[in-house]
Amino acid sequence: VFMIRLENDMLLAISGDSITDGNRQQRMECNHIFGHGYQTVIAGRLGADNLDTRPKFLNMGHAGWTASMIFSKWEEEILPFKPSIISILAGINDVIAGWRDQISAEQVSNAYLACCREALERTHEALPGVKCILCEPFFKAAHNHSRPYRNVPHPIHGEDFQLLDFGVSEEQIEFFESALAEMRKGLRALGEEFGCVY
């Protein structure tokens, strides 16, 4: 069985946008404080693998936030807790804002990567031994009109289930894919430069 061992009382801080937020509760409510998604799976698995060392987990995801918004709160929400590991998943909201504001995909990518670079510099200055995990931003266009319930992970889904149609155009998908491709490429390079896991 594959296990990741963590040292005594290590803190893993998970930061990002709505995917990280996962509809987490903003108060101490143990069933939902960590949200519903990848962050809960990670905390559950690492917590179970490390019962003896009692790692701690902090979710600071914010639905709808861009990278610059997330990193503007870095000194308040992440760095004071002195995490040993920081996971970052952000970027799709930067792309959405770029599309909305009619900014080029290249400009969106450049601004995002500059923001990430600055955050990594601040992080390594404040916490020299920290390990950062950079997760690549992504987008999946859902065209489910022929089989609208195909992607619902539940065996019971009545006809009253409303699948949202965001009206994503081919032009918008092309813009998103173009911006995200450059963001991923640049983020991987930043990861190598700063010794991050990508």
C-alpha cells in the first residue's frame, strides 16, 4: 500500500479558487469545514496514513477568486500558519475574467504567471523550508445536451435535475485553451525554478 509519511504536527495548507473551496464552511463545523472535493480526499488519506504524527490541514480556497485576489491575502491566510506544505490550484477565474474584460490570452497568462512568481518569492522568503505543490489550472467544456445526466455521479437523478447551460462558444473554448496552455507551460517552469512539485 502506497503511503506518504508526514512528520509530527505538519500543516498542509491548500489554497485556490472554487475547486479548492469546495463549498467549505467558514465556521468550525467538522462535517463540512474542509469542503467537498480533492482537498477532502487528500486530508482524509494523509490523515489516515499518519495517525501517529497528527498532521493538520487548512483549506483557504475562495470561490470566484483570481490568483491576484488569492495571493493578496497570502500574508493573512497562509503564511502566518507556517505550513510545511502549500498546495495551490488557481487560474481558471483569471481566464474567465480575461475573456469577460476582452484581454488577450497572452496578457492573461503573463499576468497570472507574474502573480504566481511574486507569491512564490514571498513564500520562500517567509518560509525557506516550505514545499510548494503547483496544480495546473484546467477547464472542461460540458456539452451534455444529448445525454444530460451522463456526468451526474449518482444512480438516482430525476427529470427535475437542471443541468446548467453556460452557453460556452467555440471561440470562448479556444480562448480558454490558449490561455491555459501558456499558463501551464509557465507554471511548470516556475515549479522547476522554485523547486516545487508540479
